[in-house]
Amino acid sequence: MAMKNEWVKVFTSEDFYRSELVRQALIDNEIDAVIINKQGFPYRIGEVEVHVAQADFERAMALIIANDL
């Protein structure tokens, strides 16, 4: 049976740019990360989430906490 690479949420913000900074910090530390933009248009109301692979969850959270992101 093949394993699926499941993604989990590690960060949420209403600020797209802050979410992008978190995503980039994760990528810079060799943790694959994606943004899921749930903001509505045209007013950009809603949340932007950063997700990582489930296997990277603990490393990602440690990095976010250690860097006060």
C-alpha cells in the first residue's frame, strides 16, 4: 500500500505577506511548505494557511516558535 504525503496546517494569518515569510523560512530550512489562500476577492477577507508534510510538522513548529514567526 502506497503512503500518501499528507499535509498539515502549521500557521494561519489574515496577512498574506506574513504567511509568505513563514513559508519562505520553512523552505530556507529545507522543509517543503505550501500556502493555501482562503481569502475572498476583491476584499482579501479571510485566512491564509501554511501547510507542511505531516512528517515535517514537529520541525516546522519548532522553527516557527524558535524564530517567533
